[in-house]
Amino acid sequence: MEEYEDVSEKDPEKTLQQVERELKRVIQQIQILQGRKQMLTSKRDKIKDSIQQHKSAKLSQKDWDRKDFPWSEELKEKLQSVFKISKLRAHQLPTMNATMSKVDAILIMPTGGGKSLCYQLPALITKGVTLVVSPLVSLIEDQLMGLKQLNVEARMLNASCTKEEVNAVHFAMTDAKSPMKLLYVTPEKLAKSKRFMSKLQKMYEMGRFARLAIDEVHCCSQWGHDFRPDYKFLGIMRKMFPETPILGLTATATARVVNDVQKILDIQGCLLLKASFNRPNLIYQVPSELKNIDYIFLY
């Protein structure tokens, strides 16, 4: 650092030149440090990603298809007696075993592949309530209708609920004797209702917050095609409820989106499960008049 005499009164122009020179050197040093910071930040993020990928790989090496977990027999019994299903599809059992083991997981499975069963069935054999975050009320209503036919106790909270309905759900959340197993909410409900979050905290303290299932989890990421701002609020859930396992489900997500979702939800290194997108039940037919056409251009 340059030492200079304060001669502002005698020769202010000379003092200004000295200050300008030192200021220039300081700015150059700051630029060097900023470049160093960016380099170290990038290196740190790459190392973190590598560590998390290693954790995910290690989790994926476990045999999640096992049928000798403490809950395996009950899982099989409820599958048949409640859902009337005799056989699970690929990746459903590993996902269920992971969430029952309180392991965070993300399941990528095509639409109609059976993602909802991966949290509905575990909810029946787990103490407490499984909270399901879903983006569309219509999707929630469809699931509630199906669960009602199966005599599964499930409820919903959204803006259209009456005061009496809201009070009843809030009471059930903290009632140890309540039969409610699944509670569906929109992300907006979580983000905008302090009262609900307070009840959720109480439910957690009572040991009744079984798991958090996030449908269409790609909506958390700005890199996703259906990004919704209120989904980012879910980033606080891990800090507020550290012992509650998180299960993210989506039908479509790139590697970039999956990495971003893990960071937002603070579940880096979670178990990643990806089902095949081959749909053998779908048949594609080409009209006879198009069979002899070499190229088809779609606009």
C-alpha cells in the first residue's frame, strides 16, 4: 500500500493522483480475488457433485428389491387386500422400501407407470400421515376419489375448503387416534398458510409426519418446463423436518433438473430410480398411405 502525505491543502492535485493510483491497485486486487473466488466456487461445486453422485451410486447398489424387510409381509398383504394388485411394476418395490427405510429418493417414471402407489401403499403401513404435495387440484381430486373407493382415509386442503373442513383436517393432523393416512395439499397452501405450517410442525414433534411425497417434483427447478415459484418453498422442509424422508416423483426430468431439485430440497446424494420409458402396452401404427413416404416433416 502506498504511503502518501496528506498535502491536500498544499497540493490537492498531487494527493488526488496518489489516491487514484492506490484505488486502481485495490480494484485490480479485488478483480484477482473475485476470479479466484469463482474458480474455487466452481471447484467446490464439482467436488460436492462428485461426493453426492458417489452417495447416490452407493445407495443404488443396495438391494432395494428385497422382500425380507420388517414391513415386507404387511406391504404385500395391503397391496392385495386394499389395492387388489397381485404384482408390482419395476422400481415400485425399491421406491417403497427406500421410503420405508427413511431414505430420500427421487423416482422418474412415465405417466401411468404407478408412481402414486409408491407413497400410497407405504402410507397405509406407516404410523402417522404422509403429506403429498401436488400441483393440480384436479389431480388431487382424482386420487382422493380412487382412495375413497378403496376405503383409504385421505383428505385434501386447498383454497376452496370450508372453515369446518380446514379445522377438521388440522385436528386430525395432531390427533394420535385419527385414521387419516394421506393429506394432499398444493404448494401454494404450504407457502401461504402459516397456520398450516404450525400444525405441520406440531405433527412432526408428535412423530406423526411419516413422509413428504412431492408429485411433479421437477416443478421445483427453474430448468424444468413446468417451474412453479411456490415449489421452491419446499426447500425449507428439510431444515424444518430433518427426520422426515422426502420422496420426489416425476414423469420427466433431465439430469440437470434432477441435480437442481436435489439442491433445492437439500437431498443431495439421495437414491435415484429411473424406470424404462418403453411402453409395451402402447401400439404405434402408420397409415398405409404413408408407408412409402421416405421423409415426413412436422412443423
